[in-house]
Amino acid sequence: MTSETTETLQFHDARAAADPRRWPALPVLLTGAFLPILDFNVVNLALPAIRENLDASAGEVQFVISAYAATYAVFLITGGRLGDLLGRRRMFLTGVAGFTVASVLCGIAWSPTVLVAGRILQGLTATVMAPQVLASIRVLFPAAEQGRALGFYGATFGLANICGQLLGGVLVSAHPFGLAWQAIFLINVPIGLAALIGGMLFLTETRAAHAQRLDVGGVILLSLTLGLLVYPLIEGRESGWPFWIVAMLLASPLTLAAFVRFEARLAARGGDPLVAPHLLRNSDFVIGLVMALAFYMLSSFYLTFAVYLQSGLHQTPLAAGLATLPFATGFFLASLASSYVMQWLGVRALTLGFALQVIGFGTVMCAVGGALPQGLELGLVCGGLGFGTVMPSVIKAVIGSIDPRHAGLASGMMISTFQIGAALGVAIIGGVFYSLLGPRPDAGDYAHAFTIALGCNVALLALGGWLSLWLPREPAAA
């Protein structure tokens, strides 16, 4: 591709409509969203086998999950910024190649330490890969097609959740090629290689115009801020909230203030800050991020529902995974239909999605509490339909009003907000759930704790619906 073509894509987003490769490129891009979510979900079902095979402690097994989650959350914004500066196609391909190599390292790990190192490398390379997906959709697709493309993006999350719930159990149980838990990592290799080849063939290079040097000081301060926030949220409850973890949490607002001040000074000197201060003065962008935070705190539902089913009702892990399929199916179907809903309702699709979730999860609460004993599956489907409607709509609300040259940064902030919301949900709402169980819980105690915890999520979803009413109604894309 010539530099003239690249510049045209950078400055004239509408010209992307003439690019015949944008739709063939979309499945390749979506692989970059699919792999990190699949990997996060599929590992949960393999943890007992990993612990037994590697003779790992409980803390080491937990760190297999948390090391990946923390690394992924902390460096997403930096990964998005690197795409803006160095080229989104280049960073996507680098991330896919690195994630594939890291998956091989995890698959051949001979000790818990090696496995954790591989998981950290997976998290780092995922942060280079994942932000380029949304950023490329924002830049390569014209406004009239972005809703449809984002619908497929949301459906990818639903598909990754379904595959994660089923594939983990199947691979660990079936022992393909004599492998046990190793297969859940090595399955990434053919997927990664296909994405790498597809990216080379179909992806168009785009980057921000007049790229400047990376804001290293901003990277250090932001990574420190997110690390001080995310690590305690992931590890705090399991470690009993020792003083040093609480101190980390209390220090995070101080480092955030230092980061904001550093970025403002850099912008005043004419530099290129990691997070452009004017983005945070965009009210629609900020409201969208707050909605995304409240929305993704629903990740605690996966934890509390699984514990309720397995410990309260004594279901097997596979049965518990199958029990979430009505939610995941509704999520997947609504994501596919979301572009039409956004065309019909515009930004009010967000309000509809939040309302469906409030109704759906309210029904689940009533079903578990005994008021509507036959309503569990219906409530889960309704909640999934709402989730699948909100996911692409909130993304469009956040990145749609941002200049394409900041698409990578906005995408990194979007996905990072999701991850922080997930960590907050597990830490805060999961803490509520466990505090209500008591020392010797029975099935009724689990049902009560789950109902109250889910009620916290319903309140946050209602807040998200209320915030969506503050966004200006815009004509939907034709």
C-alpha cells in the first residue's frame, strides 16, 4: 500500500467505504477480540486439572487467572496508543503473533512459575492486539456500517463466552492427542496462525497523523495507577485484605492525580500526552465510560451464579456452565440484531438494553428467591438480550464521537474500563455475596446471598439506563 493511500485513510474516514477489503478484514479483526475472552473463560474450568498436574498451590492457581487479568487491564490504554502511533495493522499482527507464542509457552509449561510467566506474556500481547480491533472498525468502516460491524463485535463476545464454557470442559475431559489442560492453550495456535495470515492479506494500515513519540512518563504513571487499583481488586478478597493491599488501593487516587497533572503539563508544552485531556472534557465520552463501568460490573454474576449452582445446589462444573447458556445465547442473538436496533432507536437502544437487563435479572432474582420458580431460564434469556444490545451500543456511544486519529486511545480506554468494571464487580459485589454466606451456609443461604448480590447489579444497570437518557438523541445511521 502506498503512503498516499494510508494518508487518505487517516484523514478521510469516509473513503473507507471504497475499500473492498474492510468486510473480509472484519473476521480477522474479531479474532483479536475472541481470543482474549475465550482464554479468560476457558481457563476457569481447567484450574483443578492444572493444580493437580503441576502440583500448584491455591495461590498459584488463582494467579494463573489474576496475572493475566491484571496485565490485560493495566496496559490496554498503552496498547491502543501504540496502534495510533506505530500503525494499527502492525500492532495487531504483532499482538497476534505474540499471543500465539505465549499460548505455546503456557501449553508446554512444566511448573506453575512458567505457566504464570506465560499468562503475563499473554496479557501483554493481548493489550497490543485487542485495542486495534475497535480502533480499526472506527477508522475503516463508514458511519453507516459501524453499527453492523459493532454488532458482530458484540456477538464475538457472546460466542467467546459460549465457547469458553463448553470448550474448556470438552478439551480437559477428552484429552485430545493425550493432552489434558495443555489443550486449552494450544488450541490458540491454529486460530492465531489463521488470524496472522488473514491480517497480512486483508488488513489496511492506519495510524494517527503526525505521530509523535510515545509519552513514556504517562505510560509509567498510568500503568502504576491501574496496577495499584486493579491488583488489589483481584487479589484482595482471596488474601484477606492485608494492610499492604489496602495501602495500594489508597495510593491509586494519588498516582491518578499525578498522572492527570503530568498529562496537562505535557499538553500545555505542546507535547503528545498518552491520554489527551480534551477527551475527558467530552461529556458524551465520559458518560459512556461511566455506563460501561456500571454495565461490566455484571461480571460478578458469572462468579456468584457459578458458586450458587455448584456449592449451593451441588451441580457439576459442566452443568453450571450449561446453565449459563440461556444468557449467552440471548447475548449472542441480540448482538447480531443490535445494528438494526441502533438504526431504529439510535442512542436509545442503550436505554432499551439496560431496561431488558433490569427486567431479566429481576426475574432471575425472583426465580431464585422462589417467587417465580419457573422463570430462571426466561430471565436469563431476557438479561442476555439486554446485554447483547448494550455492548455494541455503549461502545458506539464512547468511540463514535471521537476523532479517528484517537481511535486506538479511545478503544483502549473502553476495553480497560470494561476490565476495571469486571474487577470492581468481583471485588465489591463478590465481597457482598461472600459476606452474606456465613460460616456454614446451606442452600438457602446461597440463594439469599446470590439474590442480594444480583440486586446490586440490577441497581447499577438501572443507573446505566438513567445515564443513557442524558446522551443526546442522534439520527441513527442509515
